[in-house]
Amino acid sequence: MNIERLPLSEIKPYPNNPRKNKKGIAAVKRSIEAFGFTQPIIVNAERVILCGHTRYEAAKELNLESVPVIVKTDLTPQQEQAYRIADNRVTQETDWDKWKLRSEFNELFSDGDYFTGFTQEEVSDIMAMDLGFRNDREMDAEMPSRIYPREIACDEAQDAVFDRVQSLMGKKKDVDVVMELCEMFLVRSKEKEVRRK
């Protein structure tokens, strides 16, 4: 499948596009400014958009003269209609693994501020996620599963707490998550000691 550049003036939006995309134009503009036009617009032989209306509108607002496109000529009119709908619908079937996303944010924002498509409020909500779970099964299902050696996650003084964390989680997890859990259990342990006294 060949990618070519076409003048924006030659590309035509599909007049009956059922997807409302005005809210996404600003974010797509920022993405293009930050990373370039990395995802081609898909058009048919008549240069009518099959996929990429938001990118098209963003390109117009950025006053781009030409954009990368893929010209798809092997679909029937009915398949073109179906593709327009399916391309938008299938993305709604995906979801975020918030623990992995939190880990990515942790690493990404440690040395700068980068555009991710998330608002600052959304990033803050992800970074401040509650570590409380309704049950052990939920904890194991929701948290990431990359393996790290014991000495990275907790020092020797935290071995007992680490064992408790491990017994609840079933396997080692991301360092930042394990550390937070260790700290949580250490606080609880100290509170119990204070109550005993």
C-alpha cells in the first residue's frame, strides 16, 4: 500500500460522515505539531475521505498545503460505507490499562512535559489513583505484572512488608507500585504498633 502526498485542496470530506469530530481537532493539531503528520488520510479513487476526517480538519487549520494519503481503490461503495463506520467504532472497544499508563507517565514526565492527548487533570487523576482494592483478585487483575528483583522494590528493613505485599499480589509488580504498597503497609504496621502501646 503506497503512501503519497496530495494537495489538501484535492481531498474531499465525506458529506454524510456520521462521526462528530470537532472536539478532537485541537488535540490532533497538537499531535501533528509535536510529532508530524504520522498517520495518512485514507481516500477513495475520487479523493473522498474514507478515514481521517479529523486529521483533514486539523491540517486545514494548520494551513498545510499537502498531506500524506493512501488511495484505496479496491472497495465497493458499500464496503467504503462500512469501513468509515468500522474504523471509528472499533477504537471504542479498547480501554486503557491505567496502571501501565501511570507507569509510562511517571517515566515520561520525569524529565519534561510532553503532549500525550491527555489533559493535565486527566494525568493528575491517573497519577493519584487510589491503591485500595475490593479484593485480592481485583488487585491482581488491575495491577501490572513486569518482574523486578526484590532488592529494587524494598530494602532489607522492608522484607516483612514486601512478603505481605507479594502474598497479596501473587507476583512482583512495577517498582513504583510496589514501593507505594510497601509504604502503605509500613504506615499501617506503625499505626498498629502505636495502638498496641
